[in-house]
Amino acid sequence: MDPGSTVSAVRSQRVLCGEEIRPAVIIIKEGKIHSILPDTEASAHTAGKVMDVGNSLIMPGIVDCHVHVNEPGRTFWEGYWTATQAAAAGGGTTIVDMPLNSIPPTKTLRNFHEKLRAATGQCFVDTAFWGGVIPGNKVLYIQHKLQNTFQLQPFHAEREVQHAAAEKGDPHEYSTFLSSRPNIMEIEAIRTVTQICLQYQVRCHIVHLSSAQPLELIRAARKAGAPLTVETTHHYLNLCPENIPARAT
Ligand SMILES: [Zn+2]
């Protein structure tokens, strides 16, 4: 909250406290949460204005570190003006923009400044930016720039492999798309990541894992001392490809 705000407490019937949601009053001092009290005890501690938000949920802001805003260059897909309002509407207070969807991609300092200019004055939540690494320079970059630092290198783990091209299938069927990205592409990429991670001891993070098969590789690498983490996304866990109708992805 703005330190200049005159609000000294916020009351809601639904405050997220640890694992449970209950009525509470949040006491604010100097712009920071001082304490969270049951309604009955709060009156003694609230000198100033109390903001009552009724039934609206109060919870910590969500930090989404994997957001594809496509501005500049593909703002018609999604730009900062809409993406950050959508984040705020869903309880997000910080987004971190992925580097490769915009034109130009955030791969150089110059492009980063272009990105900053595009985002300026358009953001409704805190916004940070990932930098992209040019394919081919990745290992060199890791060796020279990241080794012995605490920086994190995320990987979109997908590698071209020789496989029976599925481009002949019906392009309207989701299964045709799926068979164009077989598990082996992710497995082979992750095999490389685990080797790099172990060899250089650089913090590596695999983004949106889509197959369960590489989990064994990841577990083994972690056990061997690789500073490696992995994330997946909710649609990989909750949607079944068999249920996706043709032309309806
Ligand atoms: Zn992504």
C-alpha cells in the first residue's frame, strides 16, 4: 500500500491466512502489514481509516514469472496494456515477461531498451523481463557469464530430432500437432540441460515441462548434485488431448 495512504486497516470476510480463509482485519503501519487480527480484537488497534472490502478475498499478490507478452511486434496477440490488467484482475501483482515472442526478441541490450520503451506507461502491475540467449552461444554464455554466479538460466527444452514427420496428418486434428512434437524432443533437450547443469554447476530451470518421461532424468541429475528445477503448467495437468475436438484447440 502507498505509504502516504491514510488507511490504517483493511477488513474482509475472506482473508487468506496460511492455509485457511477467514474473516480478519489487516493492520497497516507505515505502508506495511503490521498484524492480522480477528475482527473482535481489531478495534483497539485501528486508529485511522478502516477500508472494508466486504466479501472480496484478500491474499498475497501472485508473482507469475512466466508470461508471454508479445509487445513490441505482436501487440495484436497481447500487449502490456491488456496483459497487466488481466494479471491484476486475477490477483497477480508481478509478471516477468518471456523474451522471445516480441519482435525484436529480448536478446540484446538494444532490444531490451526497445522493450522497455514499449512497456513504459502501460503496466498496471510490477513488470520484469527475462533476457533470451541466442542458440549456439548457450554453452559459451553459461561458461563465461553465469558460472559462479547465482543467476538462473531457464530452458525451453525442445530439440529438433530426426523423427517421422507428422506433417502429413489432418491439420485440424490436435493429434497431428501432438505427433509433430514427440516426447523425444523434450527428453533429448533435457538430457543436454542436465549435462550442462552438472558440468558447470549453473542454476538451470526447465520451463513448462509437457512430458512426464524426463522426470527420471531430472531426478537423477538433482541427486547427482545438479542445481536444477522444473515447472509445468496447469493445462498440461488438467486437459486431455483425447478430448480436444478437431478445429477447437
Ligand atoms: Zn512459455
